[in-house]
Amino acid sequence: MYALLPLLCAAVVAASPLEQRDTVTSTVNLGNNTGSPQHLASGFIYGIPDTPNQIPDHFYTNIGFNYARAGGAQVPTPGRGWIWGLSEYKVRFASALSNYKTARKYNANFIFLIHDLWGADGTQNSTAPYPGDNGDWTSWDNYLTQFISDMKSNDAITGLSIDIWNEPDLTYFWNAPQAQYIQMWGRTYHRLRKEWPSVKLTGPAFAGQPDPTNNWWTNFLSFVASNSSVPDQYVWHMEGGGGDMEGAYGALFGMLQTYKLPVKPLNIDEYATFPEQVPAGSAWWISQLERVNAHGLRGNWLSGWELHDLMGSLVSKPNADNSNYSPTAGGYYANGDYQVYQYYNLNMTGYRVGTSPSTDLKLDTYATVGKDMVRVLTGVRITTGTWQITINDLSSVGLPSSGSLNIHTWGFPSGGHYAEVDVPNDLGWYSHTYSGNSVMFPVYQTDKSTAYAFEFYVG
């Protein structure tokens, strides 16, 4: 969820022998090759200035930016969307088109939020209309005609996905009956599919994760099975502060079997609460998304012009945190969170390997085997304590099944959402004695925000 109003709302020592019988463990299996890295978590919703080229290229390319999502929300009045007239629609469309062009500059996919272009971005008043009110679809049909024409005339089809509606299970965005939403889905899906056979139509983009007791999910899946309007990607949001991706995907998979629906790719096109958008939380979410091969876009908890800036709280600039903020100013710098995504993209090359989180779901890991090194990115989900990492099948990367292994540790401090962090901290090397083709070492998490990476050379 992007913010509707202005927000109101460690140390690791790989440097001592392991004598930790009471900790829980995240496990890395070096013998389980899970495919090439695609930096699946390197997207964000909004966060792109409407002025082209305002944020320098390297901030996008160094994190492997690959997914954007926008629709002109919260641009200044007059720019409230279709429901306020064609001229206000055009202001939002211009914003979204600019963001689309920026995304395509970096070969990133673009998810168009047509509910925002319509005007239902959470700032609409209590009498704002919704598609199909009182059984009248005229305005919605005319809106789609205008949208389709404008996208075609601007040659804005390549790399395009469309979220048919964002978070309809929240009244912020859909304050109308559920049955009306479902009817809107079917009408819109078939209209857009006829116009654009190759454009991805995604959804349902619910705020709630898959749950067989949630009638938004069960009614939606039952309908798309009968209506031949199955989304090209199953989309939902993980911003509630609870849950885990394996559990959520397991629930979805069970419901797909119930309704005899096909398995499709996953896109969690909003993930992480604002407090989780620090290095530790980001590393945890990267690990979660990579495990189930889900694309992910960072949620955006900013509002107004900052919603259209700062890359979803990955970068900052002078005065970004005070009343002197300027939406068109430059001087961008990376924050601590950015350093995690940069390491994830630039350093974690080769092939991915299987991992599992700690049993309490607090510690998680993402790991790759490169030509030179094994790299393990580690995050604890916004808490403190002691955990451990076990790395199995060392012989699969050419190491002996017992001996001594030197492990290098990097720390990724936070400093806050607006703080400049230019490099991670080099925490040095430590030698671990091991046997049984596995090595274990502790993670001492003494703050709630620092992430870590552990590296060692392959044989």
C-alpha cells in the first residue's frame, strides 16, 4: 500500500566457535541448484519521478531494477483521474506514461494501475463512483476505450502488465459490493484480452494473502474458473507484517487444486511494511520471494510527491525528510537498504541454491554459488536475538568434507530511510573448523535493522 496521508505512523560475529544448542537455524544446501539469479525482488511501486532522468541511471541499474508499478496516483490537483473529467485523467495518464518510459529505459516491466487512473487511489471522496454502480457500465467502458487508445497511440504496450484493480478487499480502494468487483473483473479482462493478447492481465492484487476461509479469494477463484478469466500472474500483497511466502503459496496452491485452476507465475507487487524497509527486513523478504520464485515489488509508504520519488525508500537526497523537500531536486544518494539490493544484484551471481528459514521464521537466507565464491545474504525480521546458519554439502562446491573454512562477513547498517550509506561494513574474516560436510556459525542480531552477507571461496 502506498500511504494515503503523510506517515504518522547488530552485530554478527562469525568470529567465535559455535556452541549454540538453543538457537534455531536457517539452512543452505549447496547441492541444490535452483537456477540462475534473476533478482526477483528488485522492483518497487511508484518511486519514479515524473521528470525523466531525474534519478541517475546507476541507481536503477546497480540494483537490477526489473519491475515498476504506477498509475498517476496523488499527483497535485487538478489531476484526480477519470471520474473528475478528461482533463484530470490526462494529468494522471501523463505521469504514468512517464514512469512507463523510465521503466522501459532499463528494460523493466511496467504494471499499470488502472484503478489509480480512474481515480480510486484512496484519496477519493465518499461519493466517488465505482465501475458498474447501479448496473451502469457506461463510464467504465468509455474509460477503457480512452485508456486503450492512449496506450496504443503512445506505443506503450511492450513490457506492459495491468492490475485490473488494486486491493479491492479494502474499502480505501473499492467501496462497492464484492459481486460488482467480480463482474468488473470479468468485463475488463475479456475487453483487454481482446485488444492486447500479449499484455499480462494480473490479479487479484488483494491486500490479504491467499486463505481458503477468505471469501474474497474463494469467490474470485471460483469466478475466474467459470469465466475463463484466469490472471496471467497470481498477485497479492504481503504488507500485513505477518505471514510467510511458503505458507501463502501453499494456501494458494491448495485453492488452485480445489477450483481446478492452472498454476501461474507469482508476483507480490507490494511487499514489506515501512519498518521492514531496512537492510535486515529487505534481506529477509528477498529470501522469502526467491524461495518460491515470486517477483516482488517493494511497497511504498510515502505520499504526495515523495510517492513519485526516492525509488520506494531506496534512495534519498538533501532535505528529503523535512519541509524543504523539493520533488525536482537532485543530489541523490543510496541509503543502507539500497546497499542490500546492490549486493544482491551485482555480487550474487552464478546459480542460486536452496535454503530454508529458521523454524521461528525470524532468520532467512538467500544464497548463490559463483565462479569464485559462495555468498549468503542474511536477514532477521526486525527483532534481536541469536540464531545460526548451517551450510550443507560443501563438497558440491569443491571443498573437503572436513577441515577449516575462512568466512568473510559484510554488515549492512541502516541509519534510517533518509540516511546516506555509501558502502557496507567489512567485518573481516574468521576461520571455522567443520566436519560432516557442513559448517555452522552463529548470527548475533543485536539491533533490528542490520543485514549481513557471508562469503567463502569455492574449491
